[in-house]
Amino acid sequence: MSDVLTSVDGRVARIRLNRPKALNALTTPMCEAMLEALDAWRTDPAVEVVLLDHAEGRGFCAGGDIRMLAESGAGDGTEARRFFHTEYRLNHRLFTYAKPTVAFMDGITMGGGVGLACPCDHRVATENTKFAMPETGIGLFPDVGGGWFLSRLPGRIGQFLALTGRRLDGAECLALGLATHYLPSAVLEDVKARIAADPATLATTLADLGSTQPEARILAHRADIDRLFASDVLEDIYAALEADGGEWALKQLATLKTKSPQTMKVSLRLLHEGATMSTFEDEMRQEYAVGAHVVQRHDFLEGVRAVIVDKDNAPRWDPATPEGVSPHVLDQIFAPLPAAEEWSPG
């Protein structure tokens, strides 16, 4: 059975992720299959809407094939760069797609899953949604357009999410604009059937079957987030959290101290620069260069060892403190690639 199921149902095309034992984590062939389908449907007059979801299991998409990326990064990095190049083309294709796209984030939606959902026109959250960009915990950074999407969230919430990797539920996704609709999972099959029967009713179907969502808990800390995460300098954020000294602030500080200082600084710079990017293509070109460098650095290989391979959850970051990550190191990570190696949308 294929890891990606594609089909056309009436005037609706469907992409269904079908790798449930891996929580639908993306591989290079999966990204290639989705790109091929999208390119075929782009000029097919019979297709009016594209739906993205998962066939079974509790994850829409838990990310990418991290173990492969680390194994490649420990070598020459060729396979890792090929994956990023293909995945980012898929993200960009969805972002610029001419036909309406709908992503159903019914379950775990992290990393690469965020990269599939966020470019879509309609993004449906449910009571099962667990949305996060947890990359700093494995020495990576919120890629797949994270520098674009997170930097455009209200206040400093994007920076908070990028650094801490905090999980959002469906109601929080809706409140922050990461989701456009909140539906109970019980009605999703009905929604898909209605859209397939009459794509012109897409917007009204999503609106009509929406439910009253629970309270968005993150908003209770909105003022704290904007105040304590106000700086683009990681040391300033540490100092603000320490100076505050409250239970919530100290909990966030303890969380940050488990993350890679290097990739937390990468994340802050990525969002700072992403906020000024004029096109999503520019963002993906930058993220590809950063990813090509980070995937071969110590912190990513060590983070994958600690969290995914050995599972001791005790990564030894190097440098171990924010102060140890120099501006020179960041400049190396953000250095553009030679023209022949740059990412392109294809």
C-alpha cells in the first residue's frame, strides 16, 4: 500500500497520507508523489478543490523522516538536502496553488505537517489537533515556512512557539489564525462528502458545520508572552523570565534550558528576517540554506541521538549556553548557498 493515496472524487481531488505507524511522517518519495499529483491537477479542468488529510491513525503528519536526516547529516548531507529541497517545493506549491486547498489537521500536526497545512487556503482544526513546531528540542529550527507563518502571528506568540515548541490545541489554532475553522471530528466525513458533491459550497459547508470551540488557553498568557519574549536576543528573554520570577515565567525558562541554544538563536533570527520577506519563495530559499547547514552541525545530530535514537532525552548541546553562540556562528548558518546549490521552486 502506498504511503500517499491520491484520488479524484467528483470534482474534488484528494491527498491522503497513509503511513500511520510513523504518524505519517514525510519521506522524500511521499513529497514527490504529492507534488506530482498537484502538478497534474493544476491544469485539469475536472478538479476544482484539493483536500489533504490522513487515511488512518492519530496523526495528520508528525513531521519528516528525522532519523534519515540525521544519518545523512552525519555523512555528506546529500540525502537530507534532497529531502528538504523536495519538501520545500511541496510547501511552496501549496502556498501558490491556484485552486482552493483544504487541510484537515485532525490529530498530530507537527513540523512537516505544519508545512503541509499552513499554506492551504482552509485549515480545519478539531478536538484532536495537536499543533507544534518542536524543532529546537532536537537541534533543528521551525522550517517548512515557519519563518513566514510564525513571524506573522499576533504579538510575540510566534517567537514563543518557536523557542518553546509548545503544543497548541484546535481552539488555540483557531484563535491565532493558524486554523480557519474548528469542527468536531465526528462531522469531517460529512464535510468531505458535501464538498465533493458540490465544491461551490466549500466555504458555506465549513462555516455551517463549525462548532463552538473551547476557550483558547494560550490567550490567558498573551500579555506575558508579549512582554517576556519581546526581544530578538535570546539572552534578553532569559533575563526577562528570570527577573519576572513568577511560576509561569520560570516554567518557560526551564523549558528553554532543555532546548538547543544554537537553534533557538537561529529561530529568533529566522522569524526576524521572515517578517520582512516579500515572497514565500524568498523565505523557502533562506530556510533551505539554513537547513543545509544545520543538518550537518553537532546540535542536530546530538538532538536526534538523545530524543529519537537513544531516547535518554539528555542532549549535550554545544555551545551549552546562549552566550556561547556567537554572531559569527549564526552568520555561517545563514550564509547563502552557491548559486548552483540554491533552492528553487521548480
